[in-house]
Amino acid sequence: MTMDTGDLPDLEVGPHDDEPHESGIGNRLNWLRAGVLGANDGIVSTAGIVMGVAGATSDTNAILVAGVAGLSAGALSMAAGEYVSVSTQSDSEKALLDKERRELVEEPEEELAELADIYVQKGLSEELAMQVAVELTEHDALRAHAEAELNIDPDDLTNPWHAAWASMLAFTVGALLPLLTITLFPDGSRVPVTVVAVLIALGIAGWISARMGYGPWSRAVVRNVGGGAFAMAVTYAIGALLGTHVG
């Protein structure tokens, strides 16, 4: 089907209002993703720890020590894991960009033909594809090739420190919820209050992650809440079983 551009209404060039296209969005989404996942892990893992200990004993000090240890270890582990993972990705991106720079210097004609071929494969005619390739190369050759060939924005490389800090802080914030509820409330109500608080927090985290990914929020919330409930039930049962045998 061929579109007659003469029949098109006068349109303003630009993205939709609800679709972010500005420079740097990839890096921001990277640490936002790390933050949401970190908070979710902090809630679930710390809730599992304190619920397991609460199933074994009613000693508030024992529960607090276990929760703080889990929070500290988890936060540092999340930060280290994100840093290593994103650093590896960043190193790969830099290496690919260096390779592209060398090729643009050593083989400019071959690179131009390669770029034009990419646009031919996307549906442009050879003549138009070559025109697009030439104009983009004249404007910013490295960016044109990086985005078309590698899907990389040279000005928006992933930042491992952003991901590490976001993950660590988010894990800590998420972990504080079950830790505080199970240690501040009295023995008779601490477990049910913690369960309710954790499930509500997991529902919110699932909704946020779905909104960030433009996915169905109901499915994400059910997965998050269901997984957290299962983890707490299992760890509490194990703690109660071990507490009975040890006692």
C-alpha cells in the first residue's frame, strides 16, 4: 500500500505526549529498573528472613538481628551484582563503539554502503536509503552507525554506578518495611501485620514495574503478590518446624 503524502493533513513533527523519546531515557530507565527490582527483592527476601525467624521464636532481638543482617547482606549483594552486570554491558558498548570508529576511518565507503543496506532492509528504496545514509553520516557518522547497527546511543551509555546505588538504596528501603513492622508490633499481631504490609508493598511495586514497561498491571501485581505470599508462607513454616524441633 502506497501512502500519498499530498493527502496527509498538516502534522506537527514530534513524539506522542506519553512516549518519552528524549536523550538519556535509556540510562534513566536502567537505574529505575534497578531501583524497582531492588525494592522488590528487599521486601521479599527480608520478609522471608524475618518471617522464618518469627516462626521459630518470638524473641524480638533475634528477629531484629536476623533482619538487619539480611538487609545489609542483601543491599551490598544487589549493589555489587548490578555494578558487575552493568559494567560488563558498558564495557561491551564501549568496545563496539571503538570498533565502529576504526571502521569509519579505515573503510568509510564500505561503512556507508553498509548503513544504506540497513535502511534498504527496513523497506526504503536503494536510492532513498543511500540518501538517508549520506545525510546521517554527514551529520554524525558514529551515532548513525551505532544506532542503526548496534542499537546504542553513544551519548547515553549505561552507567554501572547509577544502577548499583539505585539497587542498593531501593533494596534497603524495601527491606525496612518488613523489618520495622515485625519488630515494632507486639508478638500477637506482628506476623499478620507484616504479611498485610508486605503484600500491599509488593502490589505497588508490581504496578510500578508494569507502568514502566507499558505492560498489563494486573498480571504484574498478581505475580508479585503471589510470589511474596508463597515465600513468606514457606519460610514461616520452615521456621516453625525448626523452632519446634530445636525447642
